[in-house]
Amino acid sequence: MNGRPALVLATVIACWPAGVRAHVGSPDIFLDAPAGPYRLLVTVRPPSAVPGVADVEILTPGGDVDTIRIVPLPLTGPGAQFAPTPDVATRSDADPKLFTGHLWMMSAGAWQVRIAAAGARGEGTLSVPVPTLPQTTLAMKAALRGVLGVFLLLLCAGAIAIASAFAREATLEDGEQPGKRHIVRGRIAGVASVCQNSVTAVEPAPRECTTGAGPSLTKIDCPCALWPVTTRRNGLGMAMS
Amino acid sequence: MTTTFGPDRSLRDVSVRVWGLRAPAGAFISAWGGLAMLASAPFDDWWHNAYGLDVRIVSPPHMVLAAGFFGIELGTIMLLLAFMNRAPASAERTLQSLFLYVGGMAVSESLLLKMEYISRSDMHNALFYTVVSLGTPLILIAVAVAARRRWACTIMAGVYTAFGVGFLWLLPLFPAEPKLGPVYRPVTHFIPWEFPLLLIVPAVVVDLLLQRTVEWRPIARGVIAGIAFLASFVAVQWPFADFLMAPLARNRFFGAHYMDFNTLPDSSYARNVFFSRHADAAQFWRGMLVALLVSCVMAAVGVQAGRLMQKVRR
């Protein structure tokens, strides 16, 4: 092929308007490393939302590991000193060399999954660094939206009906039938609760604009120490004291 | 169903009608609360999947849940109220006690919801007093006025206090260990609530005031009760917070040494110091004015609601 047609072909390909999708990186962690005397092939799938559950798979090619315990720890800082109670990874029925487990990663940042393997040749540990960051926000499925919509309608209609009935009849003597005055009072209470329910139903909209469409700003843009979680726990803003 | 379709007409005579069904108003309110709690379950599940596990109490699905359990409690209060207002004198005392117990539990739950804003590091902030005034005087005064019993606020505050110290003294007896990281301090047992707020003092003051102002106009009664509630609460809780920060409070009785595994070592709470949310004194006093306003409005609404509740018979 001489130069000119090749150039034309390259230009056409470069300008081709079809969208192209490609995988440009995976948050999953793969590690082939020893834990003492045992060789382990580790896969950690960090959660897409944080705090969330990370999936851990450990393959033991030697097949001589009896139990594996896994525990998540921050990589550095004061939280790295004390470990929570480790989880025992479950041995697969289909492949006895495969162990799986699930771990809660409670904040974004640099974490490690500490793996302790035990078998006939003693014990060994391995730490796998795991970065965690919220990646996506789960969209609400149509079915769930429908279910919650029905609940919302029932709750709003129920609140209106109950408020109306309460105002109409709750103070009547035994067996007394509601008169015109009571019926009007009930309708006023119903209208008042319609207004209240309208506000309640619309109120979440601004919140949805900030958190529904994408990952929560506070969970991504702010350092984890500034997340608006329990002030007592993370010392939100407490540096001001 | 028994009231709507059963043969007993006397039940229908003391019921209200909603969508063709008949039952006491409290039963409908409780059912509404149950439905709200049911609705919160799938909402909360989705929220966890979308935004992760809750690390805070105040989130939208939790508020739906809270609306549900407060609905159930309000329904129980209304149910008891209707029974109480129709009961013969012989049964009135027992029903009043039950009524005040449920009121005390409502106070406990409302403060449980606010737990993140009322820790001891916050007790010298105006926001703390605003948050406590939000709802607490309303529940206490509304139930007390409706109950028409001397020392009703004191009894409800006593229920809350007993509930709080019960947790404080019993929970640490049970072994526990952290299952989630990060673990900032080793923990070997359950960590309880802090020592309950000294609501018992403003409750006594408000009771005395309500007993002496029966003839007053409701709005004036509410405003003065709101001022008394906040003033007496600040007077006792402020110095008590100083005490809770001191080493003397770090024992099993006051429990100031209990800290959960997730408490950061350099946080104000862990260092037993107060955390200031105010840039200057003027901001603090503006906050306290807001707290006073909230307390007065809540108390006035409480007096009015209590008067309306006195008339509930169904």
C-alpha cells in the first residue's frame, strides 16, 4: 500500500464516529506472594461504596493450608495498631484449594487485608495493601422505585385519612355521630396534612440533586477525617478546640 | 377487624372511621407507624448498597424508620389516652402510669436519635441545648398536661434516667469485641450510653410550674415553662459536664471512661475536653437565644397539644 491510500484509511479510522468502550483499569487487587511457608494467590475486590464489603479470594496452590483468617486494618496510623476479630475464610466445596471471605472496609483510604494461613507446616502471614474509594452510586431500580412509590402513596394517603378521622371523631362521646362542624374540622385537618405531606414528599429533591446522581461529595472530595460521620468517633471539626 | 366486622357495637361507638375500617385512632396511627417501618427496610437496604454501611444515625432511611417507631409510640399514647379518658376512677391510676411510662420511652427514643449531637464534649455548646430542647419539652409537657397527674414530667424523666443508667451499668457486664476496623482502642465488653442527661431537674421545675399555673393562659404557661425548662437544664447540665470531664467521673457509676473502639485517640471526646462550635461569645449567645426560642415554642405547643389530648376519647 502506497502512502496516500494508507493516509486516507488512517484518517477515516481516526474520524470514525462510533463510540469505543474499553476497560482502563481495575480496582481489584491481585497478589502472588508467600505467607510464611505457603504460597498464596490473593484476589481482593474492594467495595464500590464505602463503607462496604470487600470480597477476598485466596487460592493455595500447594493445597496444604488448613485454615485462613482474614482481617482488614488501616495501613498506617493509630487504627493500624489494633485489629478487629479476624474472620475465618470459607473453604470452597468445589475446589478445596480455594478460600473465600468478605470484609467490611469502613472508610476510604489505604487499607491492608492481613491474611494468616495455618497448616501442617506452621503459620504464616501476608498483608495485602487495598486502596478503598467510593466508585459508583447504585441507581434505584424501577421495581424498587415502584415499591417505594406505593409505600409513599399509602403513607401520605394514610396520614391524611388518619388526621382527618382524628379531627372529626376522636373527641366525640361514645356512640355520638359526627356533625357538620366535626366533618368540616376533619376536612381542614386533612387539607393541613396534604400540605405537610407535599412538603415532605418534595423535600428530598434537593438532597437527590447532591447525592443521587453521583457519588456523595462528602465521601469523595473530603478527606475521610472530614466526613460528616459521628462527631464523637472521628472528631469532625474537633481540631478547632 | 373485630371492631369493624364484629358484632360488638360498643367497640364501634368508641372508634373512628378510616377508609371504611373502624378502630381507635391510636390503632390507626400505630398501623401507619408499622407501615413506615416496613417501607424503611427496602429503602435502607438500597441506601447501604448505594452509599455504604451507615456510620451515622441521621440518614434518610433511618428517619423514615424513626417516623415509624414514633408513629407506633404516638399511636400507643393515643390508645392509652382514649382508654384513660373513658376509664372509671378505679382504673385511671394504672392507665396514667402506663401512659407516663410510654411518654418516658418516647423521651428516651427522641434523645437516642440525637445521640450524635449530645455527647459530653458538646455540653458547653449552644447547639447541644438547642438539640435537647427540640422535642423534649414538647413530649414532657404534652403528656403531663394530658395525664393530669402531679409530677408527670418527673416520672417520665425518671423513666428516661432509669433506662439510661440501666444501660450504663448493665451493658459493660457483657463481653464483646470489635468486628469492624479501624480499631482505635481495644474493647472487651459492650460500650454503653453516656450517663443520662440530668433532665430530672428541669422536669421537677416544670412540674412545679405546671401545678401553679393551671389558671394561666396556655400560651403564657407554655412560654414560662419553656424558659424554666432551659434555664434549669443549663444550670445543672453545664457544671455536670465539667464533672463528667474530670477523673472522678471515670468509674462504673458515671461511666466517663467508656469509649467505643472507633473513638479517635486525638478527638476531644477521648481527651476529655470540650469542643467549641462557636467562633466567639456573641455566636454562643445567639445560639443560646435560639435554644430559648426553641424551648419556648416546644413547651407552648406541648401545653396546647396536651389540652387537646385531654379531650381524646376514641
